[in-house]
Amino acid sequence: MELDPLLLSRLQFAFVVCFHAIFPVFTIGLASYIAVLHGIFYKTENDAWDRLAQFWTKMFAVVFGMGVVTGIVMSFQFGTNWSNFSFATSNFLGPVLSYEVVTAFFLEAAFLGVLLFGRGKVPEGVHLFAAIMVAVGTFISSFWILSANSWMQTPAGYEMVDGRFHITSWMAAIFNPSFWYRFVHMGMASFLTGGFVVAGVSAWFLLRNRDVEANKKALSMCLWLLLFLAPAQAVVGDFHGLNTLEHQPTKVAAMEGNWETQSNVPLLLFALPDQEAQENRFEIGVPSLASLILTHSADGVVPGINEMAPDEQPPVALVFWSFRVMVGIGLLMIAVATVGLFLRRRGRFFQSPLYLKTLVGMIISPFLAVLAGWVVTESGRAPWLVYGVMTHAEGLTPSLTGGMALFTLLGYVAVYAVVFWVGIYYLTRVVRNGMLADSMEVTGEVERAKRPFSAAHTPFDSDYEGATK
């Protein structure tokens, strides 16, 4: 059997991106939350906020490390698997990715050291400033990465000279037509991810009656945030969809499972897209609702997938169902946040084991929604690397063989499995230890970490279980 280097390279990059994406989307939201905790503690001097800040800083450090390890190899793949793409786009992607390292990664790394190891060694104001700078750094990083990705989706500010992209307007290229929609959408997704993880972990602690004061504060804060953000994300997603309809109509057609350009397009709740037959099977939908959402008119015209030749169409079934997974999880988030408001008004906010267990189960939901969204975004533009200009096949390294691509793919899977296991191990240790390690003074002075992640190994001593209740 002949191995296809193009298919294997796409699978390899998709695996690496999907694995990596779950970490920065969490750290972006969590970094801002940690900065808020430090700010409240600086203002109130309430130890509960300090315990929360220390605990979540530990979690941030582990996840940040996993994000760095899993993300750094993506830049290598540009050279090993996509050298034609790298050569053609180097005038834009080279500087933009360099700006991300210089302006964001260095900033995060420097101030993260102060945040992790500066407690008790620098003034509280400096410690707070370090937390704020780490949060700012995560957003600067996402700014440059999303600018690069958005330019590949909606390229602007360039001209082609001898097969290479030459930038004619840096402002038009960086702030390309889809950039702000993606930046806001991803930023809110990061806050939702951080919010649901903090809410779920806090609920887990409350179910076990551990550090009730601090975790009630954390859960209450998060649920107010989620009550606002979950519906707002749906509105932002609608604007993002309208922008995509303007610049990438085939992607939207695949998301809606709409094969022919027509009016009164139904919103399909269920369908089995058949790309070979260019039609859907077993459709269940709401009449005219897709037209109403996309054009704000029930009889609005929505473009069809078959406007493009079959070899220029995205994998419709994958895009169609990934979109529904993302939207379905978003609706579930709105429902969970709304139930929280109802329970708060009834005075049963912290006393409902069923709701607390639901929040624990929701921890994984934002990660699934983010992955589904990335599949829609990236698979929906297929077969284009740079939309409408360069295909995946044109960007592939000419000398790459299927065997080479398969070997590296298996290598990444093996290494990332180890990274994931180690990361989960440390994260579970941090959660099991809770906030006790930070609040106990066993020998008269606070025990400090001697190496990265060593604080995650602090054993949980049941004798101190009630110390921070």
C-alpha cells in the first residue's frame, strides 16, 4: 500500500494542533483569573483569595509547561512537511511568528518566574504586577497567532511575485478581514474554558467539604462570569459566521449542509451528508431558519456547496457535525449557567449535589467545543492552505515521502502520550493536595518549591484537612 505524504502530513499537523490548542485556550483565561485573584487579595487582604491565587498559579504553571512542550514542534513542521508553504509565506509568517516570541513569550516567561517564586520575596504590588503581565502576555501571544491564522483564512495586504507573498500593507495583512472576529471569539472561548474548569474544580472541593470559604467565593465568581459570557459567545459566534459567509461561503455551506444555492434554507438538526452524491440523507430541520440566521431574512439566499468543484470542496460531513457539536455544547453551557442563577435565587446555590456534580462533569465541555471549532475552521477551508491562493498539495515539501510522514506522526503520538500522562499526573496531584500546602506552616516558615512542579508532590495530610475549612 502506497502511503500518501499529503494525507499523513495533514493528519500529523491536525493532531499536533488539536493536542496543543487545549492548553493555551485554558491558560489565557486562567491567567486573567489569577490576576483578578491577586488584585482582590491586594485590596482586601483576605487569605481566602490568596489561597485561591496560589492554588491556580500552580495549575497554570503545569498547563503552561505542557503548552510550550506541545506547541514548539509546530514551527518545525513548517520546514519538514510544508516547506513550499513556508517559503511562499515567509515574508509575512516569519515576522509575525517572531513578534509572538519577542513580545509575548519572553514577557510571559519572565514574569511567570516572579509570579511562581517571588511570593514573600518581592512586594505584594510587584507580585500583582507580575500576575497582570503574565495575563497580558497570553493575550499578546494569541493576537499574533490568530493574526497569522486569520491571514491564511482571509489573506489581505499582499501581492504575488514569483510564487511568493510580498506584503504591500502590514496593517491590512495583520488586521485582515476575519481577524477581529476570530480574536474576540477565541478570547471569549478562553474565558469560558477557564471559568468552567475553575467552577468544576471548586464544585469538586465543595462536594468534599474542603476549604469551603475559598471555593464558594471562586464558584460564585465563575458562575456570574459564565452567565454573561456563554450567551455573549453565541452572539459573537453569529457575527463571526456572517463574516465567514462573506469571505468563505463554501465553509458556511458545509456547516449548514446546504448543497445548492437557494432561499428558505432550513436549519438542519440532523442529516447524513453524502459528498459523493452531493446531497443529504435523513434530513431533519427547521424550515427557513438557516436563511433567517445567516441573512436575517427567512427567504434569504444561502450559497450551496456545489458552487465549488468537487475537488475544491471541504469534507462536508466532518465540518457539518463538528459545527453541531460546538453549537450543542455552547447551548449546554448557557443552560448550566442559567440553572446556576435559578439556584442562587432559591438559596440552594452551594447545597445541590446534583448541580455541583454537573459542574464537575462540565470541566471537559469547553475543551471539546474548542476542538470542534478548530475542526470547523481548519477543515472548512480545505483544500486551501492560504484560502483561494495555495492548496495543501502546493504547500507540501516535495521530497517528503509517506514513510517519513508516518514515522514522525507515530513519534509525535508516542511522545505526546507521555507528555499528556505526566501533565495529568501533576495536575491531579495539585488538585488532590488542594490549598493546604500553601496555608500550612509546618516548621515555622512557608515551604518553597525547589524545582518546577515540586509543589505538586506535597502529600495530603488528613490531620490538616480541617485547617482551611
